[in-house]
Amino acid sequence: MFEILQFGFMQRAIIAGIIIGILCPLIGIFIVLRRMSLIGDGLSHVALSGVATGMILNVSPLATTLIFSITAALAIEKLRKTYNKYAELSISIIMSCGIGLAVILVSLAKSINFDLFGYLFGNITTVLPSDLWIILGLGIFVVISIFLLYKELFYLAFDEEAARLSGVPIKAINLFFIILIAITITLSMRIVGILLVSSLMILPVAASLQIANSFKQATFLSILFAEISVILGIIISYYFELASGGTIVLISVLILILVLLIKAKKEVKI
């Protein structure tokens, strides 16, 4: 198994995967608790537009995707205020705009070397040295941001109104948090794929919430499950020539099923 580490692209893929395995559940647990599970899908559709734009302009798709994703994240937050009683509409609107624009841009990009499958479903060979440094740098930024805002995000996740009354700057934190989501989706697309990245944010968290006894334990288990999924997924996808994103997500699903079965068995015994 360790012979795969002699290849530079596998070394980069595993390092990037480990970083993604931390970021996705770390962001995902707050997304789930705030009932924002669909936001990953909404931003991922916009991310595809960013990839296509980067290809057409012959610039780094990672850079253009980051711009598109952050812009879409800000638009979602703005629309959430406009449709205050129907906040989920903001995600649907941006998702519709994103997929419509993506279809047009992808059709324009047909004449160039556009690895659509790799970006949609993940491709471990596409992580370049320059990409790895960006993933590492922005990954550290996201982790530090979550650490510094941990108390505020925790408060918002369970009682936003009480947080508002206690003086927490809800508007600023919500805006910053949704930007962190956009950054995480952009960084994850190389390994997991644009259409599957939201799954890695949600599935490990869903599994951990079944057995965790505290928020910190749920966070730890989410990261553990995500790391198992990512590392095994990368290794299996390499040996069997499969899309890394789909493999990672299926392992996450299997972990969730296993956790549910173990929990059900324990409840039957009790």
C-alpha cells in the first residue's frame, strides 16, 4: 500500500485529502446544526461556473472558483435577509443561477481541454503543487477562524435570537461564516468533486451525531469519520481507477450505516 507514496501526485492528494477531511466536518457540523445542509449544494453549482470560467480565460480554476463561490455566498446571505420568512429560497435562487450559468460556460469551454468529469466527481491526479500550497494556506485560515469564533458559532447554532440579545454581532459572523463555507467548497473540489463536496460536509456529521454525547465529541468524531473516508477513498480510487469523490462519499455512507446498525443493536439490548 505504501508504494503509492512514491508518486508525487499521490503525496499531494493525500496531504490535500487530510486537510479537506478536517475542514469539511469542521464547517459541516455548524451547517447541520443551523439547518443549512443545502447550502453546500447551492454553492457547488456556482463553483462549476467558476471552474469553466477559469478554463475559458486560461487562468487558475481554483482562483476563479474561489471568486465565484464567495460572491455567491454573499448573495445568499443578502437574499436570506430579503426572504426572511423563506430563507431556504435564497439557496434555491443561487443554485438555479449557478447551474444555468455553468451549463452555458461549460458549453463554451467544449473546445478546450476541460476535464469536466474530474472537477465534478474528484480526480486525485489534478492536485498541483501550487494548488496544495493554496489548500494548505486557506485551510489553516479556515481552522484558525473557526477556533477564534468557536463560542459565537456555537451560540448561533443553538439559539440565534439569544445570541443577538447577548450582543453577538450576528450579521458579521453569518457573513464571515458563509465565506468560510465557500472557501471550503472551493478547496475540496479537487479531491471530492464539486457535486459531492456537500456530502463530505454532512455525512460524517450525521454519523457522529448518532453516538456523540457532546458537541466537542461530535466534532471530533465527524473529523475522524471524514479522515477515514478520505484516506481510504483516495487509496481505493487509485488502485481501482475510480473517481475519488464518489469513492469517498460511498465510504462515508457505509460508515453512517454501520453507526446506525451499531446504535440500533445497542438499543435492542437495552
